[in-house]
Amino acid sequence: MKGFHRIAAITPSVSVANPLANAKAILDLAYRAYDQGAHLILTPELSLTGYTCGDLFGSASLAKQTEEALQFLRFHLDNRFILVVGLPVAVDDRLYNCAAVIHCGAVVGYVPKTHLPTYREFYEKRHFVSGAALPPNAEIDGVPIGTDLLFDAGPFRFGIELCEDLWAVDAPSNRLAAARAHLILNPSASTEAVGKAAYRRDLVRMQSARLSCAYAYASAGPGESTTDVVYGAHRILANNGRVLAESRWEEGVSLMDFRPDWIDAVRRRETSFPELPLAPCRRVCAHIPGFEPPESDGSLAGLDPTPFVPADDALRQERCREILRIQVAGLLKRFTHTHAKRLVIGLSGGLDSTLALLVCHEACRRLSLPPRQTILAVTMPGFGTSHRTYANVQDLARELDVELRDIPIGPGVEQHFKDIGHDPAVRDVTYENAQARARTYILMDLANQEDGLLVGTGDLSEIALGWSTYNGDHMSMYAVNCGVPKTLVRYCVETFAADSPADLAATLRDVCATPVSPELLPGDQQTESIVGAYELHDCFLYYFMKYGCDRDDLRDLARHLLGDRYGDDEIERTLDSFCRRFVTQQFKRSAIPDGPKVGTVALSPRGDWRMPSDASFTL
């Protein structure tokens, strides 16, 4: 897929105070990473010398050997990748703990460490000076050195902070991100202690989230002195709050793919970055003009074929329970604010109305209200209602102890057809929509009659596609499912089933097993055979809303992520449906009722998605 770039964090086994041996070990692992598609490769802090040299850092011999090792690396590297190595660098009478960026056989910049730890086992100020002491625009033989360097790698920009810098109150990465770095590199030498690895992981993960960036961390490992401490070779690669690769306790290579344009998109859409003043930095060229580094296939970007549905069972169940809590909180506020006496809901026996009923039932529990007196469920069988869904309605009402009214809509709709002169043999959009609107006016009038609140059942995927009848099931007084995508609705119901008594659990599981259908036409009418698979639609919706992907991107993503489940023709047909319906059905979203947002993707015209209903837009 286009736009992805692969980076690597490597941990070689070092020989303390033997720079040439370390250079060879670095080179071996770097080419191993390159063979796996990496274009930028990060090594640990002071990787050329070893971090644990102690007072040997003041040795002229070590300084000479370090320079020779650096020249060795320069000589053996070409323009195929960028290498970041750690080494001590002398400027006049001061020594700096630096990361050197090597590209095309040359060092293009040195970044010194800003915050030098001098506590517990650390004593860096004995040997080094903070990079903050360097004068502005400092150079070494024409090569820039400073904490203000931003490296331009062509498709993306990266900055560097070293180990303790991440722990500091004012981490240099904050300024680098404000200079619009897509990627932060951290060569580190963090010692091991019980619980420290988890803390490190959280630091890296949360910094990548705060800065909406990719973050690569490589810490020292095998070969460092173990006189008093141990180094665990911790490598962490994260992007926008997600750890995508991690390894400890052994030398090796860890890889991650990321897309810089997606980082830009997230910053524009979901953060205050656009208001952040551009931090002053010196731009350093780390690419050959006109040369485009190879793109990766995105297989290591942590892309999820079902982005709304966690693959891990425990995480998925926790998310579903959290969604229920959000839905209930929203409904509780609206119900109590309006002083309504009842919750009115149309119950079809399908997934969406079942989830909405469960939300209503939980709201009653929270308010210590009897469900039978508070919830009025209404089933309105029509021309396409199946025995299975009708039976599940009866079972749900009985098992949840709610009042159920059975109001067939057939006679009323037939009279309506006579009134408007519609032939019921013509089973077109009028035939279907008349039923949806008949159900809605029944529910609205019952809500008025009962001094109640009509609870909507439509979900996020249906809202995205406009898969509802305007002023029919499109309308309610509060829409509890409006933030829940179809692929997650099923799991929300399943999670509730797991916590329910046996009879209710069996009914809920049968609802989950029932094919999605509007049940507006006699016979077997399945929604996904009309609009396409919801699994594909939700994939398209997520990557369009999250990153602004265009049609070609969405097609490539679907083929890459879901190609083992759907053929190219089906993906193309469903993508056609998504692109057409998402744009043309905005007029329905512009008039949707209130409802709670539950995730980062939402379509409220008052909040997350503002779009003209008559836009001439091609997705």
C-alpha cells in the first residue's frame, strides 16, 4: 500500500569501550533491518562506545577509536537507509552525549542530550555537558550540532531526544513535535528494575499519543557492564498512542510502519496542533533530492481489519461494557431532564432495537425504576416481519419484564396506499418507507400519550450510509445507538448476554445470530446483500473519518486487511455503495436527533461531522 514507511529500532550486543567492534555489530543488525524493509534505523544511547564506559569517556584513546569507528560506519553505508548511532562528541573543552545521523556516507547532524541524570545509579554530569549549553547554530566541521535539529527524510520529518529527555518535565520532543516532526527517535540506556519496563512503555505510548506522532525507542542491552545494574535491551515502537512492536532482553531488530500523512490528518482533525505555533528548528536534509525511499506494505502499522472491534476478548468485552455505561449515562440525563414518565421503544427483534432496549433496562436499574411500568416496548409487525424476530420480541419483553404492545401496521399502511393511490403490488421505495414512517408516527404518538421519551435505535453505520427512512426510523427523541457501529452492536449484545441469566442469554444470542434485515418486503430480505457487508463499510468509515483516506486508499486497505474474506468485486461494489451513500445521504445526518458519542468516530452534525447536504464531492 502507498504512503507507509518502515523504521527499525535495533539493539546490538556491545563491547564496552571497543568502538570498532560495536560499529561492526551495529552494521550487521542495520543491514538485517534494511533487508526487512527499514529505511531509518535507530541504535541505543552511546551505542558506538557502550554506555557504561565511566571515566574512560575522558580517554583520548577512546575518542580516537570512536572517530575511527564512525568513519568505518560512514564508509560502509550508502544511500539506502538512515542510521542513528550514539557516541560522545567533543566541542572545545566540553563533551556531549550525542546521537549522530548518518546518511549517504556522511554525518548530517549531531543531537546532544539535554537532560543529564545525576541521581541514583546515574552520574552523567561527571562526563558530559547538556546540549542546552551549546551556542545557537553550533557546528562541527560544517555539520550542525544542537537540540534544535529537525531532520527532513523526504516523505517525513524526524527529531531526536535521548533517554532522560523523555522523563523530563519539558521533553525536547514537545518542541520537535511543535516543529511538525512526524517521528521522534529516542536512543536510550535505561537500567532495569522491577516495574520500570511498564513505566517506560507507558511513557513512550503516552508521548506518542500526546504528540500524535510515531515514536521509536531503543535502549542498551547485552554487553553493557553489569557492575551494579542490568540493561534490558528494551525496544518500543509506538504510533499515536498504540504500541506496535516491543522486545526486551535480547539483541535484535524491532520494526514499525507508519504513514506521515495520517499523522498530519490526526493532528488536523483531532488535536489542537493547528493552533500550536511552529517551533523554531534548524532543518537538516537527510535525503537525496529527487530520491524517494521505498514504501512499505503497511503490514507492521498495526492496521486493524475491524477497527471498531478489539480482537482481544477481554478488551472487547470491557469496551462493550464501557459503551453501555456511556449510552446509559446519556439516556439518564435526557430522561430525567425531560421529566418523562416512560421510555418508549420500537422493538423489532433485530440487533439495534435489542441493544437500545438493554440500554433502557439498565437505565431503569440505575434509577431503581420498575421496567414494566417504565419501559413501553412496541412491536409493529408488517409485510416482511419474520416469525423468528417476532418470537424474539416476545421473549425479550418477557425476560426483561417490560410492557409489550403489539400493533400490526398492515391495515393502516394498506389504507395509506389507497389514500395516496399506490399499488401495493409495486414493492418500491414507497412500499418500504410507508411502513417505516407508519411505525414512527405510532411511536411518536404513543410517547406523547404516555408522557414518554421515544428512544431511537439506529446505529452509526446506518447513519453513515443513510440506511434509514427520512422522518421514519431516522427520527426519535434520543438516539442511544448513534455512536455504535454495526460491527460492534452485535458484540455489545453478546457481552450483555454473557452477564445474563440463561433464558435471556439464549434469546440475545439468537438475536445476534439473526441476519440483519429491514424486514419491509415479504420473503428473505437481507441488508448486506443490498448495501454490502457492514464489516467492509465500517472499515471504510473508520479510515475515511480517522485519516481522510481517498477512494484508492480505502480500496487498497480493504484488499490488504479483508481480502481473505471478500473478493475484489465485492470490495469494489461495497466501496461504490459507501462512497455514493455517504455523500448523498448527508441530508439525513443534518437532521438526526441527539445521542451520545461513544468513540473517536462520530457523525453528529453538531459535533464531529459538518458537511453541506448538497456538496459536489467525490470520495
